[in-house]
Amino acid sequence: MEDKLIQPFINATLNVIGTMASVPLEAGEVYIKNDPKTWGQVTGIVGMAGEEVSGNMVASFDTGSICEIVSSMLGEDHTEINDDITDAVGELTNMISSNARSELSKLNIELDMAIPMVVVGEGLQISQLGENQVTVIPFKTPKGEFVVAVGLSSK
Amino acid sequence: MEDKLIQPFINATLNVIGTMASVPLEAGEVYIKNDPKTWGQVTGIVGMAGEEVSGNMVASFDTGSICEIVSSMLGEDHTEINDDITDAVGELTNMISSNARSELSKLNIELDMAIPMVVVGEGLQISQLGENQVTVIPFKTPKGEFVVAVGLSSK
């Protein structure tokens, strides 16, 4: 996938988490997904569909990172995956993809978004149909890690 | 969700499975999803997004039903979830949602489709963000069960 399609998702993640939560965030080196297993315990998925390009964005959090982020967002202590956490993952997935979509629109790539789904469970296999590459952007927080994975392909 | 939005997915499932596999199929009574847990061992998810309506279609199969369907589709015996099965679930999810989308288009409901994701794992919690109702269409095959769940809402 072209770099110009990835940078908006890096920017969007830093913007959204930086705005919603007071948690130091570090983006790691982007890589191509090479394992069908997913990373975290709680994963948001949102489909994106346009006339020329379509695909999905996945945001998958380990317990440490998402509890830290949601504790900061809500101003209360969360240490395990519960309904507040899954709702927050859905909302964050929505906000990150909306934010990235606005930036993609400036490149004349127009995408409509579906409604995020949230999957809870560890060591799941989550794969995208077809041969198109999925690009993974890893992020670190002080207490854990999460990834934002983007698989977009031309129709 | 309005009945007119559900019937295309019932028709599409019967059409697609009936065309692709020689497996007797019975649709059960539609109900509103009331449990965040999902049903099957292998689940296809596809986002659908339009200017007026957006959401997801989920197709979730138990091992019995999907092995029966894929064995018939491929003309070879499958008894457990493997890459052929997950690929087939992605393709079936794609075909059912495309087929339903064509019928919805006749009602002037235009949806672009994302690319299906396939999740493997049992007893997962898969939920759609927000308050919109998800309608579940249950199907029975001689060796198992699966559901097609549709959550579409106006923007």
C-alpha cells in the first residue's frame, strides 16, 4: 500500500489519542502484516468503502495500553476489559478512521465509513479477504502496546 | 430495522449458498440480537457504507455447517476450520452482501462495500458500536447452524 495512504492513519491516531487521553504515545516502525493472529485482547474493526478504494482499519489493543488510555479518558481507574473499554475501543476506532478519512479526502480519496465492530478475545485470527497487503502501525504507551492496521486496495 | 432491509439478506443467503453448495438450507425466525457473544467458530464481517445508511453484515458459522457447505463447494471433505474454510467464509460473506446490496439498490438504498474480514475463535464477543439494533437471521443445515446478522442504521 502506498505511504501516502498510511501517513493519515499515523497522524490520526496520534491526534485522537493525544486529544482524548493524556498518555504518552510513541509510533514504531511500520511493517507489513505477516501473521493471521491478531495482537491485542480487544480489537475495533471498521470497514471503509469508496468508489475507487475500499478496505478496513483495525485497531487492536493489549489490556495494558487500553486500560491506561480509557482510565485517562474517563478519569477513573480501569484494569480489565469491560463494557466501558469495549465502547471506548469502538469510539476510538470511529474517531481515528474519521480523522484519517478527512486527510485522505484532501488527496481526493473519498471513503464512506461503516460502523465499527468490536471483537473481544485473545489470540484470535483476524484476516482480510484477498491478497491485498495489510500495513501495521505499532504504538507504545508506558503500560502496553497497540497497533493500527490498514488494508486498503483499489477496486 | 425495517423488514424491507432484512428480506434482501435472507434471499441473498438462500441464493448464494444454494448456488455455491448443494446443501439443504432452512431459514428460521428472525430475531433481534440480545447477547454480545457471537455464535460460531468462524465469522465473516463486512462493512457497508452509503450516504444515507451504513452498518455491517456478519455471517457466523458453527464448524458443522461451514464444513458441510465448503465440502460441497469444493468437492472435497473438510471436517475442521482451516485456511480453505476461512477463505470460503470471506468469499461467502462477500457474495451474500453483494447480492443483498443489488436488491437494496432496487429500493434506492445505495451501499458501497468494504472488504470482508474473517475472525476465527469461539465464544467471542463481537458487538457493533452504538445503539442500533442488529437483526439476526438463523439458518439450519443438516449438520449445523449459522446466522447472518445485519445492523444497518440511518446516518
